[in-house]
Amino acid sequence: MRDGTQYGAGPHTIDPNKAIIQAVHYGDGGISSVQFQDGRIVDIADAIAMTEAGLIEDVNTGRNREGEKTLRSYPDGDPSNNLSNLPRF
């Protein structure tokens, strides 16, 4: 069972109640905030908490080399929707 911190294929669903990330903002070497399709912007800590609560579509959390939590795209074979390939704001 995936606990939200394991990297792996996730359940792609279309849930109208979940937020979808449409753009990312980088700062200090990584994503510092995200923008949702409805225009809301949240910082990375809130986005991670929302992801772990199941409120954001098509992302999960993981840890970087320093042990800090990060957002990750589910590997679905489509690089166009990876967080690193989304528009920046």
C-alpha cells in the first residue's frame, strides 16, 4: 500500500473536488509555490499538506536527498504534465 511518500504509479482520477496544479514558481533551487487551475496560489508547505490530505490531483510527496518533503508528479509516461515541465509564474 502506498503511504504518500513512495514514488510509484499513482491512481489517475478525474475528481472535480481536487485541485489541479497548472503552474509552479521556483525559489531557492526548488518549487516554492504552486498555482491551481482556479488561480489560487499556495506555498509549497501548504501544497504538500494538501497533497497528503488527498486534495490535489496527480501528485504525491517524497523526500529529497536532504530529507525534506517535496511534491512529485506520478510517472504516467507523459512528460508534458510533470511538475518540472509546467509553466512558471
